[in-house]
Amino acid sequence: MFGCLVAGRLVQTDAAQVASDKFVFDLPDYEHVNHVAVFMLGTVPFPAGSGGAVYLSVPVPGAAGPVWQLLGFITNEKPSAFFRISGLKAGQAGGSHPFGSCSSSVAQVGVSVEALDQLAQQTPVSGSTASTGDSFLQFAQKTLDSLYNFASSFAVTQAQMTPNPSETFIPSSCVLKWYQNLQRKLSQNPNFWKT
């Protein structure tokens, strides 16, 4: 019913079913994994009114059992999702979850079939959501800010300028106008640059 994919590795479709509504993938060498994709295979849909909560468990030395962190969810309407797992700390904001007798010596990705209204009330661990259009907009805004701040740090008045025939000077008002125009375009259509 589910698949799990890590870049540079083969697709896993052999989830261990540890309960009637719980499935687990082993994630060896998780220290070198940045993102994981979890998806439905398209052969079996979720029962009506259900979806899949996606969890991650990483080994915690000396822990009594695995600690599971909610990454997000998939549904029949949203059959795949990417999750960033690099930087998540073992046991951070997690809790125990009944995935049965899961191994605690290797990281695991678990999918738990749950009611959609329960999924809507759960909050994924901070930092697990992969990039979206909003994060691109934030990236573009930070890039604009960085360029403007960098260029402004070289600003001098005409009285401070020393003649240098090999230098070309651009008025800071020109950079500011470009900055404002690009900000306006991004706010109207974050994907304008693709056309």
C-alpha cells in the first residue's frame, strides 16, 4: 500500500505490517539522509475518512523503547509527501506510538492509518516539512534583502568617491528600485520567473 524513497537508494515497497493499521520501513544509515518521501502505491486507497500519519523513529542509546516523531501525513487526496529529517534530534518532541515490536537499533519510518479528523488535530515536529512555494518566497525575500544590504554597505557619497577609471558605480536608488520591483512581482506571482 505504501512506498518509501530516499534519494540515491532503491524504492522500498516492503513495509512490515506490525498491526492491522500500522506499517514500518527500516531506514538504515539514517545519519546520511536529508529527506524521505512517503507515498501510496496506488493499488489500495485509504478507507473512507482515513489517512496515514507518517512518523520517524531514530535509535536513542539507553532508551526503553523507540520514540516516534510525527512528520506529517498522506491521504487519498494527497498521496505523497516529502519530509526533511536531517537536523531532527532523536526523541525531540516525540512520544511513544504503538507500532508494535519495532527495532530500536535502526531508524524507522512508520505509517499509521488514522481518521482524518484526528490527523487534522496533530502537529508535526518542527522542521520536518519539506520545501513549499512559501519557503521559496522566503528564500527569494532573504536573497533580495542580502543583495540590497550588501550593495548598500559599499555606499559612499559623491564627496567620498575617489576617481577610478576601472570602476563602474551604480546609484543605490537604482538597486532599491530593482529590489522593490522584484518584491512586487514576487508578491503578485511567486512563480513569475518560470515564464
